[in-house]
Amino acid sequence: MNSVIRQNKEFRRALLVLVVLFISNQSFGQKTTDWELEKIPVSLETDFALSALPPQLRHDATVYLLNPKKGYYVAHKGSNGFMCFVTRTEWEWGEFRKDDAAAIGFDAEGARTIFPVCSDVAAMRATGKFTALQIKNIVIDRIRKGIYKAPARTGISYMLAPVMRTYPGKPDHHDVMTMNMPHYMFYAPYLTNKDIGNIPNGEADGPVVINPGAMWLGERKSPYGYIILPAGVTEKAKIINENKGLLKRLTDYKSYFKVDPGSMQQ
């Protein structure tokens, strides 16, 4: 009888070990899919990307589209030195979102020095092998090593699209917002708001310096700063009116493209 009881106890113990091992293997075998992105329809992504640029630059600009499983690719090769794309990942925030989308245009200098960072981030995310925090740390390390460089001259980035969904604050705030905020961005590596007289800390009206990477690299150590100049009231109204069709297509595609009621940039 004692032998039978002992065998039953050993069997239960062995069964418990097998259950624990099975659960552990299941846990380790499961992979998070937060990195995965849905492919935006080609025509919609193309038109959204091009809307970042002024009309006179669009026809001859290079258009990059995102293959969520590989990264950015050239959909249209331009000839005027300008390029545009839709960014879906902001490395400074160290998180993957599926509802982050903003159209950006760069001149030749931005295409040479800033877009490679965006492209590498998208490619790393597409592999599914990196966490968002790992990607952030890789970018920071490459900046510190001089692999990623600051723009070598004054230049401009256009964000004149009628809508964008992105982070309205610094990387320590993780809420995103959908906004009508067409604007111009002038390269301002290592600059601060104090340098342009927007004190305290960029809270005054007028142009403002943004540099999310400075939170991790330190003040005057992040090469990707911009002086932001919003489009004027009349210009903004014209942009929104001329892009009513695009706005409808975007909101029909994803409801998160509808401007947030509480947005200051409506």
C-alpha cells in the first residue's frame, strides 16, 4: 500500500513538472506582435505622403512607401532633390504604435542625413527582432558614435499635410493626438528655445524648437532639432479645403485620422 501511495505522489509530482514546463515553453514560444503594422493602400499612402510637400514640388519628388515587413522602398524616383514619406514609428518614445502616422517631406540635405534614421528604424521594426526600446538605444548609440550625423547646412522639412496623428509632447508623455497642423520645419541641430528667444521653454507664441532626442542625449547633444513655423491661418484653411477628399479617404480608412475634438490645432 505504501508503495502505491509513493508511486502516486511521484506521478503527481512528475505531472506537475510537465505542466510547468509546457506552460513555460508556451510563454517563451509566444512572440509579441506589437511591432506589426498594416500596409496602407498604395494610392492613399502615396497621396498622403505627397501632401506633406508644397504643390510645386510634388510631381518631381521621390516618394517612399512602407512595406511593413521590410521597410521603406522607392515607389517613385524623383528628380528635384525632395522626397516624402509617411512615418509610422517615432524612435524617441521607445514604443511601437499601430496608429502613429505623419507625412513628412525633406529637401536633399534632410534626405541625406535624417531620413536614413527613419529608414533604419522602420527596417529594424519590420524584422520583429527588436523591441522599441532596443531600437531607441541603437539609434542613440549610433548618434553618439557619429554614424548618424546632423544636417551640414540649413535646410527645410515640410509637414504641410492636412492631418497628422502623432505625439504632441515630449517623449515622457505617450499620448498621441490627431491634429490639423500644417507647418514648416527648419533644421536646427543642437539649438534650444532659449537660442531663438522662445522662453520659458518654448511656451511663448511664435516659432518653437522641438528636439525629442535631447531628452535622451542631453541638451545641445541631439542633432535632429527643428525650428517649427506653423502655416498661417489663411494658408492652413486653404490646405484643409484643398485636401477634403484626402481627409475623407484617410478617415474612411482608419477612424483615428479624425481630428480629436480637444485638439488645439483644429
